[in-house]
Amino acid sequence: MTRDAAELSARRSELAMMNIPEHYCTFYLDGARYGVVLDSIRDIVPCRGMVPLMRSQSGARGLLPFRGEHVLVIDLGQVLQGNFLQLDSESAMALIVDGLHGPMGLMVDGVGEVVRGRVGLEFGVGPWAPHASPVTPDGQPDTLTVLDVDGIDLIDPEIAA
């Protein structure tokens, strides 16, 4: 984890303990609503131009040109829900975030709005259980499953080799 990612993660832990609201960018996977802390997103780009990879259990979907380098794109449908998103690279979007090995893309159905909310204390969403928590956005009755993406290493060992 980079120093900046470690500092950001520590700050988020403090905010969660103090129950201070943060801003989240929402996105959708097969109709389910998720979120990522807004500060952790470098950019949101279409997946056009993505070079496909053989689908793997880790959810690696392809390599996407981004600011002069190729970014590994992870299919969050596979990682969180166990099934690949039925999208082509023309309609899918990628949230570009910092991973342990540099920027990585998170492939999603669509991007929603920015909401403000407080992190809950319960955790649990499939293989990302240690990195997800429910959030109740301010002024909204529903919860939002927020992923903590800072420094997560999702690189498939076969791809990294």
C-alpha cells in the first residue's frame, strides 16, 4: 500500500469511529447499488478500447489504456456477485482507483450520484467482506454497500507473471 493510500485509509477509520459523514460515488451492478469513497476515485472512464483478457476467477476482464499506461480492469460483478457482467466494453464504465500495484479499473454497469453518509460497523459482501460496509446516506432511507478500495490487491497471479 502506498503511503498516501495508508494515510487515507487511516483517516477513513478515524471518521468511521467518530461517525463523521463522507461523500460516496454510487454505482450499479445488476441493479444493486454500491459506492466508493469519492476521494479514492482518480477518474471515471468508458471501457471503450479495453483489450479483453481470458475471464478468470479473480474477475480480471481486460487492460484499458489510461493516461499513457494500461490499467487492469476488474469485473466487480464477478468479484462481488459471482457472475460476470453481461456488458460489452462499449456500454461499461470503469472507476479508476489506486491499487497496490498502481491504478486499476473497476468495471460497473453505470455510475449514479454522489451521496453523503456515515459508515456502519457491520461488514460483509462475498469475497470482499473485509472491504465492504453498509452506509446510510444522509436523508435517504436505504443503505448503500460501500467498498474500501484503497490498496486492495486484486491482481491475478497468472496475469502478473
